[in-house]
Amino acid sequence: MQKKNSFVFFCFFLFCVLGLMLNASPATSQTDKKTNDTNGSFSAAPMFQSETDLDRGGKFSLNHYQLRWAATKSVSNSTRLGFNIGYDYLDFDFSGVSAFAGAKPWNEVHRVGFGLPVIYRATEDWRLLFTPSIDFSGESSADFSEALRYGAVVSATYRFNPDFSLGAGVGIFHGLEETNAFPFLTMYLKISEKWLLTNPMSAGPIGPAGLELIYLPDGLWEFGGGGAYRSSRFRLDNDGPAPDGIGQSSGLPAWLRITRKLGRHHKLDVYGGVLLNGELRIEDRDGHKLGSDEFDPAAFMAINISARF
């Protein structure tokens, strides 16, 4: 197990370095920006969730490695088109499990997702977003077609003034034996020159949405704290307690963040937090619940390396 984790960690940071090298381009002139208005970003983040107790007996921990790449390009004065791709590797480590028929419910989960955002500025103050996406989420030997999920996010945001924007949206996704719709709010509120309340929408270990209060003491450092709700579903292989079934992990992460900018295009984020109200759930291949177990608050930490180009 230790050799496997060491290999994964080495490969992960090799991708980090390569990604940062590929995206580290010289500053673009104003003329180049007018002829090639393309923006992009790359991020890589390992996240480690400490071992925690399951209510019905046993323990588990989680190592989560994440890669994100995205780009958008103007196609008119009011419209931008984009493309994003992400990969997640989740390594669950269970011991002494009593629920789920006394077996480890799952082990390694892979998630690969693609999105095609369309950003439309209807007026000077209204912005519309439409992002269709598709992803695979499952264990290594899970049936590919049964592990797909697809859907879209739609939102509208109104800018009241340069310091305040407010919007609403809905995400609708189908796959893994369910159709899920969830509403959300978007907010940007500049409280003062050094305080900001907004959604952490950029790619990273915490993920999009939620709400974060940010303190900006200068141009190099940021300090933030926030919370969100997270839920992850994935298809299981045919060797566990629920052959070809579905696993789910959910909870409420609360975090603190320290960010250091590394030049104009790079930055380093360090997160520390706790996952509250955590629950693991297992279903059969048709989405019928077989069992669930809650777990104690779990501490986590993450490091995010990102670049913009």
C-alpha cells in the first residue's frame, strides 16, 4: 500500500510540474490580447482526510488527488466559449468495518469529467452561464457505460454595481440511477478594500460553490474561510458487497485557506478544515439503498498549485 501511494504521489506531482511548465508563458502584449483573447488555467491539488471513526464500527481515511485544466475564448463581443477537463483519484482506506456486511464497501475511485461552458453577456450588467458536462465516476473495473453522468448548469447573474453582484442558478444531472436537480446562489460582495464575500468558484480541492469570506491584506497574500455541501456518487465494481452497485460519500466541509501569489500567473493555496455530518451510503445496481453509516468529524488538509495563462 505504501509503495502504491508513493507511486501515485510521484506521478501526481510530475503532472503538476509539467502542467505549470506548459502554462508558464511570457506576458501577453495588449496587441496579442486583442487578436487572441484566450484565457486558461491549470491546477493540481492533493487532499488528505484523516482517519475517522464510523458510527457502526470501523474506521476509514481518504487520499484525494485532483487535476483541472480549463480554457475560454471570445467568439464575439458578448460571448465566450470554453472547455474544461478534470481528473480525480480517490483512495479510500477502510479497516474494521461493521456496516456494509462487514466488508470494505469500495477502494479506489476514478472520476474524469468534461465541460463546455458558454458565457453570454446579455447587457452591461447581466451575465448568463450555460455549462453542459459529462463525466465518468467509478472504481477501476466498473462498467464504463453504467458509470456515466451527464447534465448541465444554468445561471444568471446581475451586477448592481462594481462591488456587488448577485445571481441564481440550477444544476440538473442524470446518471448513476438518479436524476438530481439543485438550486444555488452566486454572490460577489466587496465589503471593503480588504474584505470580500463570494463563492469559491475556481477549480481547487474544495470545489465550486459554497461561500467564503476573504481577507486581502496586500497584493501577495489572501486569507479565507468558508463552508459548502459536497456529495460524490460513483459506480462500484463487481467484486464488493454490492456488485455493480453505487457508492456515495457526502458531508459539509468547513475550511480555512492561506494563499500566496507567486508572480502574476501562479499561486499556492494551503487549506485546513474539517468535514462535518459525513455519511457513506451504498446502493444496489438499480439505486436501491442497501446500507449507510455516518462518521465522526474528519480533519483534512490540502495544497493547491495553480497557474493562469
